[in-house]
Amino acid sequence: MARKPRWSFKEDRRLMELARSSKTLEDVARATGRSPDRIKKMAMRLGLSIKSRAAKKQ
């Protein structure tokens, strides 16, 4: 996956909305075009919790 430029305010808001809607990490990565690792890092920065599909099954 090619690297995208820095996160914009609009992308921050979108990530917040997706996290609130209980989307999985993989779903959020697909919707934003970012890697799951980048999603996790930004979510932590924003104080959000996003579970991966594997974590939801347990």
C-alpha cells in the first residue's frame, strides 16, 4: 500500500465516526485507505478504541 500524506482534520473526524460506529480495524483501514497499523497509531493519538476482527471473536 502506498504511503498517504499526513492526516487532515477531516480524516480525523472520519476516523472518530467510524470508531463510534463499532467498525473493526480492518473495516476502518479499508474505508480510509490507510494501513491497520496507521489506524491503530492515530486512534491511540486521538484516544479512540478500535478492535480488530480477531479481538471481536474472542
